[in-house]
Amino acid sequence: MRFVLDDRHLTGLCKQLRHDLTDAVSRISSDDRFAARETQADVGTQLSTSAEQSRSETAEVLAANLGRLQEALRSLEEFGKVFDTARAGWAAVA
């Protein structure tokens, strides 16, 4: 948003999302966060598609990353319900 699109508004929204996410994640101890991240046993780390191997322009990279962001926010919203149901809905706005 910032470096490729040079879009002040979208950059500001992304920055606010990043800060909101940091605030939400800070409610979970770093020990618990690190314990939940187990890449050694993650079956998804070895999966890839031919589309992931090639990007011809920055717009494709941006689209792929925005898709990942959307999936991540949905996942965080669902897990957030376990810790704080009142704040879990913040990701739905994004």
C-alpha cells in the first residue's frame, strides 16, 4: 500500500490494523504464542502450488498477500472468541 501504491489512506488503514492486532495479541502471553507455532509438525509448510512459484508483477504479490491477510484475520477472529468474545469481532470489520 505504501511503497507500491503510494496510497496514504490504505497505508493508514493497514497501520491501524497492525496496531489493533498487536493490541489483541498482547493479551496472549508470548510463551503461549510461541508454543502454538510448531512449524516442525505443520503439514502445510511442505505444500505449494505452481502459482506460488511465480509472480510476474508486484500486483500479483500484493493480491496474494492480501488474500493471506484476510485468511489470517478470519482465523484470529475465531481464536479470539476463545480468549475474549467481546473483542473477537474486531477482525470481522477488517
